[in-house]
Amino acid sequence: MKIFLHDHISFVLLYLFNMLFLFIFYRNLGGFETLENVYYFIFLSSFLLGVFLLYRYFSNKRLYDMLTKMPSKFEDTLSSAGTTPISVGVNKLLRAQYNLYQEQIQMYKRKQAEHLTFINQWVHQMKTPISVIHLILQENEGEPYVENIRQELERISRGLNMALNMARLTNFEHDFTVETVLLHSIAIEVVNEQKRYFIRKKVYPEVRIDPNMTVKSDKKWLKFIVEQLLVNAIKYTEGENKKVIVSAYDSEKGKVLEVKDRGVGIPKQDIRRVFEPFYTGENGRKFGESTGMGLYLVSEVCKKLGHQIEIESKPGEGTCVRIIFTG
């Protein structure tokens, strides 16, 4: 109704001006002999205005309702707004905008698919020379430069895997399978894969998980989560003979997988932003290896799998990250 009144305020003002002008003009000609004639003139003019406004209102009521009540679905904007010229014009405009919007969406989808295909092919192509370099290093074991090269290869491999998982995240719905997963098995597998990193940083892993404890999740993505948490725990642990503890237990919220370190901890001003993409914070600037994407990807994967994630940290004392399996 508000839109209708705004749309017709000019008609009302024009009509009132016209009635006032005719009233003065008619009176000067001696047309109003009695008060009843004046009332009749005003009533007749107002009645005609009311009939005109009612006709306009009910003719465009569907359009006014559409403009007043915002649609809950995009398709609702394409429903018929009436048969009047203005309603038909609005419908044509909305359909034209919808078609343009769909064309742009399809174009972006094609570009995204091409980008995903490129990333997948590029990562797999990069893994081939990495494997060849590993073989060369094995043949030259004992040389002083071998360990340094192997260390850089591990960093490259972690970066490639992160890029690949970042690309796959856009098509997550087609790339996961919920199954019963042994937490102990996942933890041991990831610890073994990162054993060189543990040794190099002189940090010791400790797995405190019941070998029979299971959760419902996707094995591949859960392994990625544990790997990211362990890599972060090792990276931000300074000093020798410190432990990174991987444990699991039952709680009121559900089964919990916990990764706890005795590292540098996260400053209070950064703790609320660690799940934001590309946010490195104070520690990232100090250590220089942070991309700001590890915990972001972990958080996004947890959301898609229906898991909850919690983090606690105190500077100088360490960080504890919990994955809660509510299902």
C-alpha cells in the first residue's frame, strides 16, 4: 500500500489542484447558489478520484505485493506481477536480468571448472619431479646437502597438497564418503608421515587413543585435518624434547579428537581470527612459513562434514585444538 501511495501522490496532488481551480472558477461564475451544490461538487469529484485510485490499486495489487514482500526464493521474482502495462514491463525486466545473471553464473562456473582442472593437473605434474628428486636423494644418502633438499621437498609437498585440497573444497559434495573410521589408525598414519618433521624439530609425538575408538567421517578429509593440526603443532613448537599429544575421548558433546602442543601459543588478539583465510597473525610473521590457510581449510572441512572445532591457547604455554564428532 505504501508503494501504491507513493506511486500516485502526484495524481492526488494534481486532482486537488484541479478541483480547487474549478471550484474557484465555478464560484466566480455564480455556479454555487446553495451549500448543497458545493458539497455535491466536492463529493462527486472525490468519488471519481476514489474510483480511479481503487481501479489502479487492484489492477497493480500483485505488483505492489511483490515489491513490498521480499521473495524467499529467486524463482519467486519471476512470477507474474499482473496484466497491466507496468506489471508486464516489470516482469520483462526481471526475466531479462535473470537470463543475464544465469549467463554470468554459467561463465563463472566454466572458469572455476577450468581452474580446478588446471590445479589438479599441475599438482600431479609437480609430484612427478618431486618423486624423482626423492630417488636421487636416496642414491646420494650421506651427502651433507641431502637433508636440506629433503626438508625443502617436504615443504613443497605440503604446499601442493594444500593447494589441491583448497581446489577440491569447491566440489566437496562430490568428493567425500562418510564411513566408520578408526581414530587411532588415522593418527598413527599421519604421525608416521610426519616423522622426519618431528625429528628435525626435536619434538616427540604421543598418541593417546583407544585403538577401537571409531567415528563417522570421511577418512581422506579427516586425515587432512589431523595432518594440518600436527604440522601446525610441530611448526610452532620451539625448544627440544617437547611433546605433541594426540588424544581422543568421549564427552557430553560427543567424541573428541584433541591435538595439544607446548608451543609458543596464539596471542589473545589473534585467537578469534585464526579460522579466517590468509590470516597469519603475529606468529605467522615471526615464523615466516605460514600461509594463513591451514586452520581455515580445517574449519571449512569440519563445517562440511558436520564436525565442530574448538581452539584454546595461551602465549608461551601452547595450543589445544579439538574436533568434536557430534553424529
